[in-house]
Amino acid sequence: MVGEPFVPADFEAPVAYETTLFRLEPLGPEHNERDYDAWTSSMEHIHSTPGWGDSRWPREMTLDENRSDLESHADDFARRVGFTYSVLEAGHDVVGCVYIYPARDGTHDAHVQSWVRADRAELDRPLWKAVSGWLASVWPFKRVDYAERA
């Protein structure tokens, strides 16, 4: 049911994941300006990323609307109904996001999407590969819908 946790009660959602290329941490309003800069500079690129073609986001929003969106993602994380991570590089630059939410297709446990900003496009496949492995080894999902990268 929508609004109910979609992970087992004893599962602790990771608050960080780090590779040599980037770090993931829960997305929240503290990322607002950096997140806004990342996606507003890359809207066309995000729409061309596997898994985003039919999405209604990204769309034009104000910085305040973006903050509300980030607060909503942080609330989802706290309630365990969805998990959104900011993708950061050294210096804490936001270079993308990862979204882990319940799948609605009746076949998968989770629907996952990720994007990276256009000027860091070379990170898309490494992010997909790292997150795919992380989901398989740490998260409690058996069937994940996450658009494959070429």
C-alpha cells in the first residue's frame, strides 16, 4: 500500500554509500542549491538517461519548489516509504541522484532511477553499476527495476 514502508521493519536503510568516484547520502533540503544547479543545468540530459524518457520530471521549478521537493524526499526516507540519495563528488558537489521507491508493476520489489548532471555524464554507467551491486548486496530486494546502461 502506498505510504507504508516497503522495507522490512528490521532493515536499516544505509545513510551513506561510497566508492572511489562518488558518495551517496540521503537527499535533503541541505542540498537544495547544489541539487537545483545540478538538475536545472541538465534537464535534456536527464530526459535522455535510461529510465527517464517518460518522466514528468525534471520540469521548470523555483528554488523554493525544489526545497519542498527535497523535504518531501527526506520525509519519505524517514517514513521508509522511499529512499532518495544525493550523489556527491569530492568537495561535496552534487552530480546526481538515486531514487529507490516501491515498484508499481506487480513484478518488481523496487523501482530505481538515477541521473547525473550533463557535465559529469561519464559517471552514469559507473553509478548504475555501483548502485546495482549495492542493491544486490545490501538492500532486501529480490527483483529490482533499474534501467540498464549500455
